[in-house]
Amino acid sequence: MRISRRFLPLILGTASLGAWLSCAPLAYGLGPKCDVFVGYSRLTANSFYSNVSGLNGWTGAMNCKVKPFIGIEGDVAQYGMGSASSIPRTTTYMGGPRVTVGSLGVHVFGHALGGFEHSGNSSGTPISASAFTYALGGGVDIRFLPFFAWRVGADYLNAPSLSTIASDHARVSTGIVFRF
């Protein structure tokens, strides 16, 4: 039987998809290698600047395993969205090691992240500054579907050259995790 050339891409694509899908259970049996987190985050008052109430924002992180319990994590967060123009909008970019342990759908992790933050506002006392920042903390992921979990985390977040002494330096976050 002769196969027309115009059907060849369709046949090859279907065969490739079938081969990939047949290997997916084997790869999943080895366990997820990376996870991506997106969620809500809250900073306590005066975290970076004095006279600034707690800031709401979003955070996103990606962790990829390099050893059975050890991974490399990257974290981006932005705070002050939708607030008055005199309130600084702060963005943090951090990365570092993460240790994760768990079983039965519950994973507990701890991380030490370092990077920088940038803050700026458009009125009031002008702020436009960047500084080294770090976060020490962790959290728990609770699986609710095969590839999804819910995360609750807390960190000690500090920018030594900017943070005020009166600050609690706390960051809490919650959101969804996708494991692959």
C-alpha cells in the first residue's frame, strides 16, 4: 500500500504523539523535576521604606531539581500594584537553593534566596532605588490534583541598605503550583 506524501506529516505527527504519551507514565513515575508557582503575596509594613503600610502584590517562582532533595529556585515578585502613586512599587528578583522533602502529596521546603529589588513611585517623596535583598524561609505544598498543588509560604525578607529597623521583614504568599 502506498501512502500519499501529503498525509506523511499527519502520520509522523500522530506516531510521535503516541510515542510521547506512552512514555509519559514512565517519566511521571520518576517524579516531577520542576515546579512553577504563581500567587498572591503580602509584605509587612515598612519592609523597604519607612511610613509605608503593608503592600499587596503577586509572586512567581520556578524550582528545578538538580539532586533528589535539592533544587535551584528563581523568584520574582511585585508589590504596590494599584496603590496610590505616592506608595512605592517594589519588584524583587531573587534566586538560590531550595531543599524539599515530602510524601503522600505534601511537600515541605526551605530556601535561601538572594538578589535585588527596585522601588519607584511617581509622586510624594520621590523614590527610585535598587538594593541587594535576600529572603530566608519556606512553605508547604499540598497536592490536590496529579500535577497541581496549593502552596502557603513565609519568608524573612530584607534589603539591608533600605529596610527600616522597625520593620517585621515578613513576606507571606499563597497560590497554585504546577509540577512537571
